Amino acid sequence: MQAYDALPAPLRQWLGQAALPWSPVSARRLWQRAHAQGLSVEQTLASLSQAEARTLARDLHSTKTPPSPQA
């Protein structure tokens, strides 16, 4: 809980509405990488949302069952 509490407030707010259960370590890593690239808070949060969307799409794609062959 300490790691979560140490996150910047905008990141904690974003994690509160995230669809995936992000770890504080992973979220902080992406946050810091985006800030090192000079992104604003809004751009950083958008990049987190994009990363989450890519993960959800990949998970959805991998869980789809192929159509069964018809006899």
C-alpha cells in the first residue's frame, strides 16, 4: 500500500478507474518513462490508457476460440 500511496495523485486517480489491475511498480515505471520523454501529465495518462488498450486487445485476441469446423 505504501508504494501505491507514493504515486503521483493523477496516476493514483487513473489507476482507480483502470480496467486492469496495474501494480504500482509497473505504473510508476511507465509514468517515469513518459515524463523522461517530456510528456505532460495529460499525455502521460493518455499513453497509459493506450498501453492498457493494447493489453486488453491482445488478451481478447488470445482468448478467442477459433470457429469449429463444420462436418
